[in-house]
Amino acid sequence: MSQLTSEQRSELLKNKDLHLFGEDLSQSELVGCEECDTIYRRVDLAAGERAYCECCGAELYRQPKSFTSLLALVITAFIIFVIANSFPIVKVELQGNFSQTTLLGAAWTMFQIDRAFVGILILITTFIVPLIDLMLLMYVLTSIGIFKTRPKFLRLTLRVLFLFRVWGMVEVFLIGVLVTLVKLVGMVIVIPGIALWAFGILSILLVYISSVKIKDIWDEIDRCLS
Amino acid sequence: MKNQHVSANKYNDHSIGNIKHYPRAKDFLLLQCHCCGLLNPQQNVDVDDQHCSRCHTALHLRKPYSLDRTLALVIAASILYIPANVLPMTMTDSLLGRQQDTIMSGVIYFWKSGDYLVSAVIFMASIFIPMLKLLILCFLLIAVRIQSFSRWNFSPEQCTLLYRVVEFIGRWSMIDVFVVALLTALIQIQSLATILAGPGAVAFGAVVVLTMFASLSFDPRIIWDNYYANEARDRQQTIEKTSTVMHMENSIE
């Protein structure tokens, strides 16, 4: 089965209908494993259940939460994102001198001291990508979950979301902030700001939101709009 | 002679021992879209310029030039790993003068001053994880190359597990870049102490980005492709061997 002869190949190419597992199946009834290329017939899952590949153990798909509850989470995350970026993360005091910084302030300092590459890296991973991610998700989820229409730029939006997924690193930034605080505690007086708590909540929300994969969103869209 | 034929057929039908054989998309000429996961039927013999019917992403049988790209990125990251560890990450100016810290000297400093947790976190994120990533990626590249031309089989399950580890830990080495940026932004207290990000931070950031791109461009399906190809070759050889043995037995009789 693994080695097809060229005749078998051309025969399969001619035959446009899918004939697998002894039956004719439509595309939407099949699911493939991303890591080992095994194909399966899709079974319906209850909410919260996941399907795993039998061959390599990778996750195949899951039943995501309804788009409206996901939208609620995305909007919450967006509000907290605004708070986290408009207040100082931490304030330090050394012999009567105060100093404080926001996330954007830290990135800006990097530009000022000629480490623009580091500044861009921080800006992209903790500001631009999460912001665009949340806004695009809001756009898609509102138009499908509430208005039940297919958004105009659906394909483009979801492709951008797919490319951005890996590069959002708010939770890593949070650990970075905590390490910085512990480092500074011996040297100066550290006063955690509102944004620190906001980043804590934001990273939990973002981890949850990004656990919904783009292909699960596509499957759910097909189900909602068909 | 007839007997021999039947036994050879049996060999083909049933997989031997514990060798798993699952139906694979490649065998049915289905192309999986890497963006939306839809299985598209292959339309031409060469896959070029075919797009996913659902999301219009360009389709590929495997990630294009997967192994070459990964190798190039791994080499670039390994080269940059040296300045990232040798050049100073932070430069502290205080009343006591200027002090330059590399990643390792920072870890040692915190270990000596009793902050074992911070020391361990920085060591894990900045030294252990990038090193582990580079080593695993090198191992996977070598394993795939060896698999493809000899019969030395690495367990494909364990290779995919290693790949999953690389994908998961990749982002966490960014911690040190964030720490340096925050320290620089916070400790700008004129005349008392200032901290500046050193050139090591740039090199280190580049290492993290390059290794992330490397793990993104590696396609774990190649491991399984080689595994199944080897298995088919093995089976072919066993069949040939058994048939010659049978042949010999027949001639002895």
C-alpha cells in the first residue's frame, strides 16, 4: 500500500471521487494527521473532547467552544490588553529616585540605545502579534457567531492568523517580568503596577484562545454556514 | 511453485509482527493543507500551483525544501550561539564602575548570591533550552538522512516526540531578551546606576528567532515517509529471501 506503481497513481489521479475505507467519502468527512500523514474518518465529538492520532499520538482536531463564548473571551482579552499596555508594569525606587516602565516604553528604550533588533522583536512578539490576533479574531467571530454571514476577507484573515499564531509570546513576557522583579528585589525597592496583574490575566486568556487551532475554526465555520 | 506464490501473497497482505500500517494521505494522493487542514485531492502529477479549495493556501506534498532549510537555519543559529554566549548581555554602570555580564556570569552571580530559583530559570531558558533545541534539530536531521539511505531505523514515534519537544520549548528562551529589555528600561537612574543591553542580547534574540524558524520549516512527515519506505524495502527483501530458501528446499527434494 505504501508504494504505488505509476499505473496505480495515474488511475487514482483520473478517479476524482474519494473512495476510501470501502466507501465514497466527501472531503469534509476525512481528517489527516499533520505529523505522520495518516488519514482518518471524522467522528463527531462532544464539546471539550479531542481526537488523537492512533499512529503518532498528535492531536487531530477538537470540538471548539461555540463562537459566541469564544468571542466573549476575545473581547475580555482585548480590554485587558489595553489596560496592560497603558499602565506601568513596575515601578522601582532607589534612594528617592523613581523609575517606571510600560511594555512599549521598554521597546522604545531599546530603539534609543541602538538595539533596534531587540526592540522590534519585543514589539512584534508581545504587542503587534497579540493585538492583530485579537482584532482579527473579533472580526471573524462577530460576523460568523452573531451575524451568521461569511466575512469578506475570511480567507486572508484566517491565513494571517495562522502565520501569527507561533509568534505571540505574552506568557513568556510575563515570566520575563517576574524574573526581572526577583533580580531587582535585592538592589532597589520594587512596586508592582496594575499592568503586571493585567499581564497575568491576559496570558491565561491568550493561552486559552490560542489553544483553539485555525483548522478547528475552519471546520466550525463550515458547520455554521452550511 | 504454486504454493510459493500463495505464501508470498500472504506476506504482502498481513503486516509482520508489530509493524503498524495506517492509510496515509500520500498513498491516496491527498494533499493536506497546512493552514486549514483540509485534504485536497491531487489534480496533477506535479503538485505545483495547486491551491487549497477552502483557504487558497498553496499546497505542498511536504514542506518545500524542508531539510535543506532546516539545516541552513540550524547552522546559522549555531554560529550566532557563540557571540550570544561570549558577548555581554548587560552592561551595568554604577558608582563602582562598569560591569559587563554574559549569560553565564549572570547565572553564576545569582547562584552565588543565593537566588537559586532565578539562577535556575535563567540557566534553563538561556543556556539549556537553546542548546537542547539545536542538538535535537541536528539529531533529527542526521536521523532522517541516515534513515533515507541505510536500513538503520530510528523509532519514528520517538523522533516525532523530540520534534514536539522542540516546538513546545522554542518560545521560552525569549525570557532573557525580555529581562534585559526591562532591566534597561527600568534602571536608568542618572548618576546612580544605569543598565544597558549589550550586543549579546542581539545575537541571542537572533538565535531564538532562527531556531524557531528552523523548527517551523522541519516537516515531521518525512520521518514517517522514510520509515514506511524502509519497511516496504525490508518486506520485499524478506520475501525474496524466503522464496530463494523455498527454491533451494525444492531443488534439494
